[in-house]
Amino acid sequence: MADDKKMVEAITSMQEDFAQWYTDIVIKAELIDYSSVKGCMVIKPAGYAIWELIQKQLDERFKATGVENVYMPMFIPESLLEREKDHVEGFAPEVAWVTHGGLEPLEERLCVRPTSETLFCDLYRNIVHSYRDLPKVYNQWCSVVRWEKTTRPFLRSREFLWQEGHTAHATAEEAEARTEQMLNLYADFCEQVLAMPVVRGRKTDKEKFAGAEATYTIEALMHDGKALQSGTSHNFGDGFAKAFDIQYTDKDNKLHHVYQTSWGMTTRLIGAIIMVHGDDSGLKLPPMVAPVQTVIIPIMQNKEGVLDKANEIKEKLIAAGVRVKLDDTDKRPGFKFSEQEMRGFPTRIEIGPKDIEAGTCVVVRRDTREKIVVAIDEVAVKLPEILADIQKSMLETAREHRDAHTYSAVTYDEFVDTINNKPGFVKAMWCGDVACENKIKEDTTATSRCMPFAQEKLSDKCICCGKPAKSMVYWGKAY
Amino acid sequence: MADDKKMVEAITSMQEDFAQWYTDIVIKAELIDYSSVKGCMVIKPAGYAIWELIQKQLDERFKATGVENVYMPMFIPESLLEREKDHVEGFAPEVAWVTHGGLEPLEERLCVRPTSETLFCDLYRNIVHSYRDLPKVYNQWCSVVRWEKTTRPFLRSREFLWQEGHTAHATAEEAEARTEQMLNLYADFCEQVLAMPVVRGRKTDKEKFAGAEATYTIEALMHDGKALQSGTSHNFGDGFAKAFDIQYTDKDNKLHHVYQTSWGMTTRLIGAIIMVHGDDSGLKLPPMVAPVQTVIIPIMQNKEGVLDKANEIKEKLIAAGVRVKLDDTDKRPGFKFSEQEMRGFPTRIEIGPKDIEAGTCVVVRRDTREKIVVAIDEVAVKLPEILADIQKSMLETAREHRDAHTYSAVTYDEFVDTINNKPGFVKAMWCGDVACENKIKEDTTATSRCMPFAQEKLSDKCICCGKPAKSMVYWGKAY
């Protein structure tokens, strides 16, 4: 038992130190490694395989809505970045600058893209001429760089992987519809694939993207009660089009500026999966993004017939489309159990001589630890059902946790007391004035997460200044 | 007809100016666009979709051999790049340097990765301790930067997309086996998926990768008789392991250095597809990497029933797994034909009132222009057969062209005459001395492409100096 214990003891408990618990999982489940490049991480096979599954399923959903993938240069000339005033102010302080190519200094500095609005605008100016060229619904999968001061694996690093969609439309209505469509696509993806409930809403002007008219966001609640912005979708109106001179000739033969949007999700989602679902035994992966959905662990594997039967089960499951691994290494079963739990694989299958005699195997769920005896003949049918049930049940559990940690406040005292003492979202009314947002942040460190699409009227007055309220806001302390 | 003609006339003929023909296709088939970043290109949807198909099929072949995908930082600290002497000499003159992060100068310059050997070594030093940790067979899909002076779309650009595999092994034999395995995987992929025959061989010391003990290569012949290096696989021996101090404890409890390999293929393959298969009507895509395998073009589409039947065919083909597009725009059929040929889609299906009456449609092959009458009821069976035949026949055609442009020479005069007047490969014997390689390059601009695995003995003497020959070499003028 010594080894098994050692493996589990090495994770700090969530209660004791949530940040350390997170770091322990990220390292022990071998999702990342630190690198010699400060603030950048190596995404190891176990981490990258999750990203591949996210990418594949998200990309399929994109393409079903008409998205086309492209690849843009990773560099942006300084003069191009400066074309849109708000945008450059938002990003210039945190970009990495290339000043030399080979042995020669460059004539103009290039930044490594922090996001690619400016490059897409440059492209659209060249290729959009007529209403027949619209809409353009392009996306790219790439890495971006933001020179952050403090970094944490997946949540905030100087380089991260993401997708960025950039679209151009003939009308403001069409751009608004695409902005909302992609936000809803993100929210559905989080709920259906990552088993992660999110609040859909609009960012306040203070929190919106640099250069956007409106930013929509999905906000998720982590296990420690902190909020995590998990995806955003921006409506730019014709602001960028005017700054970059993107015009098309309409059917009426007149020139019009296009209307644009952009939207993105990142490897931060892997951090969200850890912090929404994980526990003190390690990671807990929703089956739809689990690179391994079940590990077959033979008991007394040196006994004749055990490994044969384990392989037979493996083949049945592969044929049924299950992502399966057989662990026939010489580690002891107890160690393998701990390892499967640490790595977050949704199920394990225990199979030993007694099971074989009975014609059964034991499926153990990672989420509930329930042990289910399954006839070997039926395992290819039953396991996919169990996985579907885990997927559903993980979403329900996360939703219950989120709902149990969502509070309302109608007075400022109540608000401050709740936000400081009860980790979670606090719903409260707001007048729309940035001064109140700033005061709340100063007093509590909480920020406005979003003005949810599903508005409720908790009172008539702003929680902070008492003036007439314009909207209900979700507040929270954030990563 | 004016429009159709205009579309075709806009491509320069191959005979007249091969370089301009290439550029015309790249732009007219909408594979790329130039960008405001000098030497970098935008890969547009039609180009990126080809890359996605290459990526998917290559990645599946990788994974079947045990490759695991990871993601490494895009930056390399200067001190890390400098650890292996030959490597830094090879790459330092052509890297882009980041000197500032946000508003602050960096303490140490970072280069944007031109290739990631140094980062993988840094990782392996941290994670390889015991023989149980070996082998490591990691790969990443990413972009890299090399500050080239002259650039051409896909063939040589300052930034390009690629995959780079980096492995670590316990023994020299295992590393050598992996080096050869990946080269053969590349060659099979080129032949089976890209319909592009390649010569498999070893690079001379002059042409090998900076820091490698041996570089293996696949060399393809373009339509103009120029050679294109299409993939390489390097055996590093323990050179990098010694420079980076990567050691493991073997079963004998002693420390040993690991043996390493790396191997890569790039978006250059798209350039190869264009130059191996294209013609004066445009691009010609092998069906396995064609984003659209057939375009349905309705004739007299306003007649009742025509579009319905076209849609019926489309649905049948989707169900049969064919990548199909229905072009029901208001352009004239002749224009659509030209467009399909320009974009290189392997077939088109013409369907009009007379065909519908006869219960048939006409499949036109892009490669041979053959028209095949197919019963509509059978189209879902016949079209995949036609596509398979096109795939096979494109490889045969390319192989015939390659073989017809591969020459031998046994005297220096004959060699110089052939290499200067007959575009293609010239096989000739070589003593192994770099002085002869240099002289040949000075006299003819040709370079040694490879020492093929399939050696022939054309004579006893080096073509250049007359000393005893060590190997037969493929020579060629290259991109």
C-alpha cells in the first residue's frame, strides 16, 4: 500500500490550498511541464490529447455553421497594430516585439500576435469588394502571445493556444446575429461536451474587448467559488472597418463599410475542466474529452487467461468506439487504480480470475466511485451507456454546485459580506456607471462578470450608489 | 464565353514561364494571399483545407506508430539555442529575435523557433531519468520562422506550418530504426496520398541538417524538372544528448546518454502538389487531399426538376462519404467548368434535363478530361471508384514523368551537358569528397539531392575528379 498512498498523498487537498491542489494535478496528471522560457509551458501528451478532442468537436460545430479555416501570419507590423486606437491601447503594453531578423535590425518592429483583428482587417480590405464577397466567416487555430507578469498553467500564460474567428458582414443585424450565434455555440459546447454550466451575458463597457462595441461572455464557476471567463464573442460594429477602410459595393452600387465580429476560446478550458470537476484524488474528465475513457486493469494478471480476457474486452470496446487502454504493466493493481483516478479517466474495468469464472467484470465510475458488475458479453453495450450517464451526471453535479454558490444581494452591506465570505457569484443591481464598478472592485476585489441575458429585477436601485438600476449583474472574484 | 476565356487566359502557360504559372495558380485558385508582413503569406480556405487533409491523414499514420502529440513554447532563449555548436551555426543567421516584452527590454533575447530540437532536449533532460521513461516519441504541429531573403508561396516563406517529431531512445539501433521508419512513412504518404513518387535516400554531409549525424530525405521531381526536398528525417546519435546532458539509468544501474531523432514535413507539400500535378488549366488535386472531390454543375438549372435532381445526387454522395459541392450560383455552366478546373477538384458532375430524362449524369475527370456517363442510381457507387482510379492514375502519370526525366551520366562533360540541357535528375557516381560537390555546384548550380537507398553502380569513378567512387548520387537543380 505504501506506493499507492505516496501517489495520493502527493496532492495537496483542495480545502487546504486550492491553488496548490491545482498545480499538483496539472503536474501529477502530466498535463504540462514548466519550460526554460519564463511564463510559457510545455503541453505534454496527456494535456494535448484533451486539447485535440476539444479542437475536433468545436471545429465540427464551427463548420456546421459555415466557418472556414485559414492561417494568418504570426507577426503584426507596428503600424498595422496602431490603426485602431482602442485596440492598440489595449494590447500594446503586453505584446512581444521582434526587432531583428537574422543579423539585421528590422526597418519596422513586428509584434507577435496577441490576437489577429488587425491582420484579418488587412486581409478583408484586400478581398472584400462586392456584396457577393460577403459574409466572410473565417477562423484560425493558432497560438498567441501576451506578455503577462504573473502566470499559471492553462489559466494565464505568456503563450497559449486558441481559436479566433473573425467575420465580416453586410449589415449590423447580421453581425449581431453571428456574435450571439457563436456565444451560444460556445455555451452549448461547454455544457454538452465539457459538462460545465455557464452564465451567458454581456460584459460591461469597462470589461469589454479593446475596440469592440459589445462583448458577450460565458462565465463558469470553479470549485473554489471563483469565476472563470471561458469564451467571448465580440461585435465590432463598423469601427474596425472604418479604421481599416473595408468597404464593399452593395446591390445599390453604393459603397458601405462592413460590420465585423470576432470570437475565441483557449486552452484555458483545460484549466476550467480541472477546477470544475476535479477532486482530492485528481483530475476528473468528462467522457467526451477524455483521451482514455476506460482503463482495463487486470487482477492477478499472471494467472492463465486473465490477460487474454482483458484483451478480448479491449477489442470489444475498440469496436464499440470507446477510447480504451489496457494497463498490463507490472505495477500493482492498487497503484493502477490511484493512477487512473489521478489522471481522471472516467471509468476503470477490473477483471480477475473470479470475475472471469462468473463471466463478468467490474466497472468503477471515477465520478461516483460506484462499482457496477457487467456481463463480459454486454460490456460493449453497457460501457457506452455508463459513459453517457457520467457525462450527464457530471453536468448536473457541476450545475448544483454552481447554483448552490450563486447568491443575491440588495444592500451594499449584504453584497460586501456575501462576496467576501461566500465564494461564488453574487447577483446585484447596477446603475450602469463605471464609478460603481470601480468602487466595488476597490472595496472587494470583485469584478462584474456579466449582465446575463436572463435578467431578473432584484430591486430598483444600484447596489452601490442607490441610483436607478439599469441591469442585474453577476459579480465575482476571478482568475 | 467572354468570362470563361478571361478566367483561363489569366494563367500564364507552364511552357512560357513556369514560375509565373505557379504564382498564377496559387493566387487564382485562392490558396493564398500576400500579407502586409513581408515574406509571410495568408493561407486562405482553399489552401488551408488541403493542409487539414494532409494533417489528418499524416497524423493518423504517426499515431499508428506510437507518436504522441505535444505543444512546446514558440520561443527559445538565446543561451538554449547556443548549446549545440553546429545547430546554432546553422540557424542563428536566419532567426527572428524578440527583444522586448511589453514596454520592457528582455534580460535575454528569445528567438522565434526555427525548429525545436533545443526545446525538446531541454524537456527530455527534465523528464527522462530511467530506461522505463524511454522511448519518447513526441511530435508537434505548429508554425516556425526562418528569416529567408527571397520567398515564394509554400516553397520558401518566413513563416510556415509543419510538424516536427522529436524522439529519444535507449540505443543507437532504435534511433536509427525510427529515423528510417519515419522516412519510409513520409515516402509512402507522398505516394499513396499525394500521388507523388519520391526518391528515398541519404543527404551528403554538406547537405545534412545542422547537428545531425545523418539526414535522410525524400526528393520529388517537379513538372519543370526541378527537384524538391519534400521531407527529412534526422539521426542525431548522442550528440544533442551530450550537449544537453540527457542521461538515463539503465537496468544495469549505469548512466547512459539517449539517442535522438527528428523528422518533419511542411506546407511546402502544397507547393509540390501544384508543381507535380498542375497543368495550364490550373490546379489538379489528388482525390485524397481534395477538399471538394466533385462539383455538381446543373445545366439549365432553372428548368423544373434540375436542381431537385442535383440535390438528390448531392445527398447520395454525402452518404457515400464523398466531399461534394453543388454549384447552384447564377454563373453560366461554362464558367463553372473553368472554375472547377482551375481549383483542381478531381471531378465534376454535369446534370441537365436530357440527362434526367435518360436517368443518367455525366462525370468529367479533371485529370484526363474523360466524360463518363453514369446512371444516377449508381452514382454513389461509381464515383468513389472513379476517384480511386484518378488517385492511382495520377501517381502513374507522375511516375512516368519522373522516370522520363531521370538521366545517368558517366563522364563530366556528359553530366554537365545533361544537367544544363535536360531538366530532371541526373544520376552519377561520386567519391564522397565535398570538393567535388562544390565544384559541381559552381559549374552547374546543381546540388546533390541524395544518395538513394537503391544504389546502382554506373562506373567505378567519381564523375568529377575520377577518383574511386563511393556512392551513386541523384543530382538536380532545386527550389
